[in-house]
Amino acid sequence: MIFQGLFNVLNLYLNEIYLFYDSIDNYFKKKLYEKFEARLNNDSFDSIMDDIVEYLEEEFMKLGFLKDEMEHYYIFQLSEIKDMENGKIRSLVQFYDKIIPVINEFFLEKIFEYIIDDEAAASTMSTLRSKELLPISFIMELRNLKTLFERNPSKVENLRKYIKLRDKIIGKLLNNKKKIERVNDSKYPRDKLQLFYMLYRIIAFFNLQQFFDFTEIRDFIENNMDDWLDTIPLVSLKNPDLYYCGIYLAEELSIPIDETTVKYFLLNVYDENIDEFEAPLVEATNQVYFFLESAWLVDLELSEIQIKELLKGDKKYYESNYLKNLETSQLVLILKIYKILGVYNSTDPRIIKSIIREIDQRITSDGIIQYRDGFISSEATYHVILSYYMREDVKKLKKYDFIDRIISRIYRNLEILVISEETNYDLVSEIFYSCETLRLLNCIEMKNVLVHLVNHLFPSEVCNKLNECKELAEITEFNDYCRHVKVNKITGEKILK
């Protein structure tokens, strides 16, 4: 998902790229039909889907793809499609139509590695030429693009750092696999739950679940509900409420828990928020957010009266003197909760404008800060970009440069991150929100968003061509060639096409 924007740039810039897609399509379609068409007469399609994925892996490796990259990046995506479509697909044609966009993206990644002079990629490109998978006119265009990069060494370096980012993060996680998996040897397993939750969010972001053994965390959540079904003080997005971590992981990892007990607990949390705060949503934004997220996970329905109580509050809480003390992410969460609950449009416009004005003050020439006089934060950056997307106002962000700072912060945080019981939650959280920000910048397929990637990663000639586009309508021509993962305008969650 952090490469989707790059794929869109290639689709816009290379006029002959459709010939490349057609070559890949014809090659794999022929291979699959030769291998499996006869079996389809005797076996059910579901029974051979695993064999198809395994065969594709072998074919990729013959073309020069490395085993590690196949396992870490590609095969899971093909298997995910297989699992999602199991029982729905009845023919090789249907399955092939689902997987060919993923296959195309594998090759587009290899093209970018070729541009940055990766030796393995150069070898793969040579193999593709020998297999006549690279049309002559496409090769010429690609060489011209590579020449533009060679004339701009700084862009090559920027692109290299960006492309290698995923490897760095995945390497950090896999190199600490045992430390991440261990829960029972911790003095305070309930505290480890928060760290595991945040690390799991990054693991899931990069589709690495199959590389980890979740036995210990499963056992802890299933058999120690009294330990984790509890609240903690000083809740924030970097310090998520303990019970939410348990509920979220139980849902993600299909861990059986007593949902009736959870619902009674959540109702008590609700009562505490209502009794303790005059304006729960503003005074205890993070607590309310995690309560609502948990309620939705276990299908706890709230009445209109209960929701109204959560949103209560005198207008003084929405004045500048109060809002200026809130975190930037809290301000966005308030708007997000209004949107999710369906009350955004019916809320007093003065309240909405007051919150938006305060958010705008957090955007500086150096980056987006978490407080008015605070530090630059990936958490704040992600939420501000999401808030502008939520309000369909991303054009205002065009003049700001986010990419360089995001990439630099990820590399810096990975360098100093040590995974242990004393791990700094801030570092893990910042890495996660940096990744989520990159997903927004890649998956909000709008010119005013894509420009952030283009300006930082590509030569000026590519930037000029993007600027000539009225919008990114040209990309729609290639919708069948690549996946186009979207992000929900309210939640920020990914939406598969």
C-alpha cells in the first residue's frame, strides 16, 4: 500500500506501459492454462487453488524473484485473495482476473528497484527481456525514465530510501520475532499486551502475521480476562486503554472471549465517563474513542440517549482557550467520532469551525505538531491529513512537504528502537503512524495528494507531467491492471476494490 502511489505515477508517465501489462498477462495466462486446464475437468476449482499459488511462486523465482521477497511480500497477498474468494470462484478465468493486478504490481516494484540500480532487479529485468516480456517501445521509455533519474542523483537516493523502507521495518520485526512472541516470561504480561498490540498493528500493516507464533498472546487473552479487562490512567493513542488492546487482538486473532462479560464491563466504563466528566468527548477524548471502538467490536448497541450523554458539554469546552490544550490527534478524533456517529452535519457549525481552526494552527512550515507549542509528530500528521480527506479539503495540504520528514523519522526510530519490556511506546507508535500516513498519501488517489510523493521522489519532468493533469482521471484507464486500495474517508481503514 505504500507503493500504490508510485504505481500510479508510472501509469501516468509511461505511455507504453499497457504493452508491458499485456505481455505479463499473456505470459501467465498461457502458463496457468497449460498447467491446470486438464485438471479442471476432474477436480473442483477450490481444490487446486493452493497448487496455483505454489506454481506461481515457482514461476516468479524462475524469472529472478528472490525467495525471501516472495515469502515476505507476494505469496501472502495471493493466498489472501485465495482465502477471500474461496467458494466464490468457479473457474480459472475468475481467479486469474483477481490475481493479475497483484502480479502486475510485483513487476512494477521490480521496475522501481531497477531504476535505483538494484543488482538483483537488473538481473530480473535481463531475464524478462530474454523471455520477451518487455516490449521494445516500453524498454525505450523505461530507459529514458532511468536516464532522468541518473541526472538527478538526489532523487535516486530519495527513491532508494523510500523503497528500502519496507525492508527495514520488516527486518526489525522479524529479527525480534521471539521477543515479540513472548508474553509469559514477562513480569507484567498485562503491560506487554499494550506493546504487543502496537507491534501487531505494524505486523498486520505489512501482512506478516504468518511469520509469527501468537500462541502465548492467545493463551493470555483467552485465560486471563481479569488481568486485561481493565482501564488504565493517562490514556492516549500512544498509551491505548488496556481493555481495548485485549478486545482488538481477540477480534483480529479469533480468540474466544466472553462477550457478555465484556459488554457489562463496557457499560461500567460508559457510566464512569458520564459521571466523571461534564463533557466526556472533549475532556476524555481518547477514553471515549477506545470505548466506542470496543463497543463496535463486540456489537454493543448504544441508545440515542447514551450517545447524547457522551457528546454532552457546555460550549466553553469548544472555545479556543480550552481546545488549545488538546492534542492535535484528539481534535481530529472528535470530528471523526462525530462523523462515525452520524452527527457531524447536525452539530453546531460554530463547534466544527472552532475545532478546524485549532487543527489548522498545528500545521507549520516544518511539519505538523501535536500541541500549539509542541513537537512534530507522526501521530498528529496522520490525523491531520485524514481530517482534511474526511472534509474533502486535501487541496490545502498541497504546499506542505511531509514525505522527507516521515521517511527520516522512520529510519531514525528504527535505529534506536529496542524491543524489550522497557520498549518506548512512543517509538513504536510513531513508526506505526508514519506507515499509516504513507498509506494515506498513496491510497488517496487525488492529484493534490499524489504530488507529495512525486515532488520528493521523482525528477521534475515527471512532476511537470503530473501538473498537466486536471485530475487523476487518466489512472482509471489502468484500473484493471492494478489494484486500487482505497482508504475510508472517516476511519482511515483500507478498502479493497
